[in-house]
Amino acid sequence: MSKNIKIDVHHITRVEGHGNIVVDIKEGNVNKIEWQVPEAPRFFEAMVIGREYHEVATITSRICGICSIGHTFASLKATEAAMGIEISDLTKNLRELLLHGETLQSHILHVCYLVVPDLLKVNSVIPLIKSHTDIILLVTRLHRLANELCEIIGGRTTHPIRARVGRFSMMPTKKELEILKKRLVESVDDLKKLAEVVKSLAGGIPDFTRETEYLSLTNDKEYAFYEGECITNDINTPLHVDGYKNMVNEFVVPQSTAKYGKFNRESFMVGALARYNNNYKQLPSLSASVAGMLGLDGVNYNPFMNNIAQVVECVFAVERSIEIIDELLQTELKTEKKEINIKAGRGVGAVEVPRGILFHEYEYDENGICTNANCVIPTNLNHNNIQLDFEKYVKENLAIGEKEMGFNLEMMVRAYDPCISCSTHFLNIKFK
Amino acid sequence: MGSKPKVAFFDFACCEGCQLQIANLEEDVIGLTNLVDVVEFREVLTGSAPEYDIAFIEGSITRKEDEERIKDIRERSKLLVAFGQCAVSGGINRLKNNRESLDQVKKEVYGDSYNMPHLETFPTKGVDEVVKVDFHIPGCPIDKNEFLRVVKAIALGKAPSIPNYPVCIECKLRENECLFDLNEVCLGPLARAGCGAVCPSNGVPCDACRGTVNNPNQNAMHEILEKYNYTIDEITRKINLFGVKPEVKK
């Protein structure tokens, strides 16, 4: 067994944002195991104060380029809750469809461009362009399809334009939807091939488990993304999202500009694996069969399996998008009027984004000016869980040596798909 | 043919949505890797290099340590390109500069912990407020095809060209109904084109996320405001959303 291990990864690569890994073990004694987040804080909650209600989602969308659609919806839902605005089934369906486009885009990008290089032990996706051309072309096809879905429904792939308070500013045409549906149906073959590729590489996923609390949305109707209540494996009855502060309990730590969170245990996990663990019984047939094929057969405590759950959710995103388009094709697609009854109030919006449950909360005055804001970001919620996974993993695997341990800890961070720019910074304690 | 230019990508305070636009080039990225040699790109690959022919900078500068980092990158780069509105002007991050004080901003976000040393921040700056920038690619987010054009131009030793005419021109070409006629305040008359008037074409007023054209036609803007019964305040309030300096005073 190696007695001394020193790992100091400054700004880990192939993750969104900046994070450091520090491990210091002398003579078999653990001096330090730390996941650090030094990302520059950006202060979004202070940036929206004084802005009009219709500008707030435009601003908070910029929290994250990869999940800008999810941030837009959490933001719009919070504003609509604050002002008592109801949305139509048409708007809801379009939002849900757009959200699945983002999930597909983000998961494909993360699993294929950022994680697969680990499983093939190369430094990036770039050498794979030459060595695995067919697979890379398949991946770009899926990624392009997801982006085009977002463009057709949202007006732009990143920072959606059409999604507004209470409505969409423009509708897709039936023709666009029909073509989109056809392409989604055709993409199922590519998804199956991708699942085969991932299966062939799954032997590279480290064997490690740590049971934790898994937090996600849930609803009776379907595997929840756009709406629902909060559930974990430690509570019996789902809780309304309004009470999110009592679930996330954020706190500031010295090694991170992002806040940490905990609920019924020392830490919890959010994201694809948490959603899968809480709601896997609601997966439709194709996604359920891909899950089984990839070794996910019910609740799973290996955080590295988050990437497998992401692959399953890619299939779900496509399955569900096809259903929603079928519904939309039966509906009259007419742009709705923008008549907003501006009211003072406070509201919470929650939505499942690629990296987990996301909460926005705003308070508005009678002129619709934002006076208070709080955004709780899924990557934040995972930082504490990453730290505890690190501690257990290092102690159990002292024998593997510095090099492999460093590699596997980086891989563990990537498994969580952290979006660190997002996670800095967010907590507003001014709410009474 | 000489060896391929060594290219690096760096990100500072931003959402990283602009580098995502590069990934969104899909198969064209493969062509790009034939044109340039990507030696450092933290989000995509593990590796680094001592110097670069072209450094692409995304994000705004908000801390002393970031200022030192960008100066160091500048020293090791032959050309430096600021891409995305955060790098160009500070972008949306500049909104915090408009608040009463940075201490207030920190308190609102971090509460009682606001004074912890690692949470230090200074007023948001664009990259060219700290180091020399050779070329700017504006937009929130950037337009991926414009990015491709700029890289090709630089790789061929030419100066890239960015449109210097207002969004209204592109909007008219797309035959959109003017949003002022639909009771919206739109920054199209002042804003720099190049986006294809993407927001007005989707029924949403322009926020000037690419900044304004050089010497915007202020008289025309005033005429429009007068015609539709708006005041200059509607413009000045709106135009600071993406860190654009309000150049529309009378």
C-alpha cells in the first residue's frame, strides 16, 4: 500500500467551470481530502434587483449556457407564481418539449464529449475524431438534432428567445413539427447504437457505492422534468416546492465560492441518478429497456452510474418529445396575447435540468420590479456529496496509488457533470 | 503550407454559452481541427502549452487573480481574441456595477458570510479594459457562423470583419413587422447587426446584446421615440442589460 499520496489538480479539465481536487495523505494518515470550487462569483441575485419582471428570465438564463432553457423555465415559473399567472396547455407542452431538447443536448455533450475520453483513456474527444469517426459522427447527429429542436421551439439553441412570461412569442409551424417528429423517430436507431457503445465501455466505470439521499421532482403522471413536487428516499410524502429552503439548507464553506446543501443526511445528490432512483418505475418501454441493458435495474448507489442514467434520459427525452409533438399536432398553434396583470408577490419555480433540481424564487413590487431573488443551483447541491464521496473513495482505495486515484477522482467529479459557473453564487437570506 | 496555428481557449466569469456555440458547429468543428491545432481548452481537453498563436478569451474580468491570469495569457499569446459579450464589454455581469455598492451586492448573495476573503470581487470589466485585445466577437451568445468566419480570416492572416450597421437593416431584410408598431421598445436602430435580427424575428425586441454600432444614429433613435411617444429613459434603462454604455444622450 502506498503510504504517501499527494494529488493537487488545479482547475480540473472537461467540466463546465473551475474546480480543484486536493488530497494529502502522509504515512497512511489522511491530512486533507478536498473538493474546492474557486469559480469567480457573478452575483446574479443582486443583478436582477431593480429590473422589470419580463427582463428577469433574460438575465437569469445567462447563469448557464448549457442549461439556459432550464433556468429560463424556473425563472418564468417563479415569476408566474408570484403574479398568479396561469399558462395554457399549449405553452406547457412547448416548454416541456423544449426542456427535453436541452436535456438531450446537454447529456449527449457531457457523456460523449467529456466522459467517454475517460473510458477510452484519452485526453479529449479530439483524437477520437480520427480513431472513432463513425461514433463521433453519430454523436454530432444526435447533438445537432437536439439543438435544432431547441431552435425550432425556442428560437435559438442557447438562451431561448420565444419563451416569455405566460406564453411563447412565436409558434413553430405544423410542418416544422412533422419534420422534427420524423427525425426524432429516426434517431432511435442512433440512440440504440450509442447505448451499445456505452455498454461496451461500461467496464471502465469504477466499482464504488455510497448510499446517500436522492432529491428530485416527482409527479403521478410521468418521469418528472417540467413539474412536480420534491421527493427523496428519506421522506414518505412529496413536499411542495415552495418549502425548498427547508430541503436544501444552503451554507457557505471556506473552500468554495459555491454554497453547499444538506437535508436529512450529511449530504444529498441531485441529477440524472437521483431522478432515476426516485422515478425509474415511470420510464416508458424503450428507456426502461435501455436502462436494463446498461445495468441499471432499480435503485443504484454508485455515483459513477449518473452517466448511465444520463444515457437512459437521452432515450426518454426522445420518446417523450415524440408524444408531445403528437399532442401539439392535434392542437391549434396560435401565438397567445401578452396580457399580464402585474401584481406584487413572491413565487417559487422548480424544474429538473440536466444536472438536477433547480429552484428560482423572486419577489416583485406592485410595478413588477424585482425586489428580491434566490436561485438554488443543482451543482451546488452536489458539491457536498462529491466531498463525502471523495472521502469514502480515497479511504477505501489507498492501495491503487496516486496516479490512478487522481484519475478516478477527476472521473468522479465528471460523473456528476458539474456546472460550476452556474453554482456560484446563490443564496439570499433576506427572505423573512 | 506552414504548421497549423496553436490555438487556446480560456474562460473567465461567464456562462460558457459561447464556447457551447463552438461545440454546436457539430461536424464543422472537425474541419476546424484541420485548420488549427487546439493546444489548450480546459472544458474540452486535458493539456496545456507554454505559448499560443491565438488565444480566445470568453468571460469578464471580476477579480484581481483573474486580472493577473489574463495578463499572463496575453504575454504568452501572439493574438488575443475576446469572444462573447462578457469578454467584449463585461456583458450581463456588468449589471452588478450599477448597484449602489459591491458590499451590498455581496451581502445580498452571501448574507452574513459576505466578507469571507475568497468571495472578493471588483467591478466587472471587459477584457480590453485590462489587456490589449486584437479582435472582438460580440453577442450573447456569439453567432457560431460568425465565429467560424473570424477564425478562418485570422488563420489566413486577414482581419475579420464584424458588421457595423444596425439590427434594423437585417430585420427589414427579413420583412418583419416593426416591433414599435406592436407597442414594444426595441433597440434595433442602435444595436450592432450580425445576428440576423434573431430576436425581433422571433417576436421579441432587440436588447443590443452585441453592443451598439460605432457612432449610432442618435437623431433617428430620437425621431422614433418621439413618433411612438416614448422617452429616452426607456432606452437608457434597457440598453445597460448587456453592459453597453448608453451613448444615446442628447
